[in-house]
Amino acid sequence: MRAFPAAPLPGPLTGPVADSNGAGDAFVSGFLYGTVRGRSLEECVRLGAAAGAHACTVAGTHESPITESALPATFSR
């Protein structure tokens, strides 16, 4: 078992925490994004955490997915 830190919030690409609905799905999406691109486990987890953190900035179940171009920028922080 390994522990990974959560992505920081808020940041320059995200707003204040509004709701955690969809954060798990967003995490999986970010993780899979890294997986299909051959990234390491650590990178995949960080990409997933960044996508999940972004999802927490949207109220309720409104959709506002992180863009492909913003994900790597968020990941590099």
C-alpha cells in the first residue's frame, strides 16, 4: 500500500471548493489519461488528483471538465 498526497486547492487554474460531486469520476479520468499515455503510476495518480481537484470547483453536478491542455499544466505544479 502506498499513500499519495491530494492535489492542492484552490490554485490558479481552479476556483474555490464548491462541491465534491464527480471528483471520483474525474480522478479516474485523469488517471486513465496518464495510463494510456504510458505515464508512471505516480504521474497517473497526480493527474487523477489534479482532475478530481478541478471537479471540486464546480457546484453540484454541473459539467466543467478540465481540458486536456490544462491537465498537464495543473499536474506540473
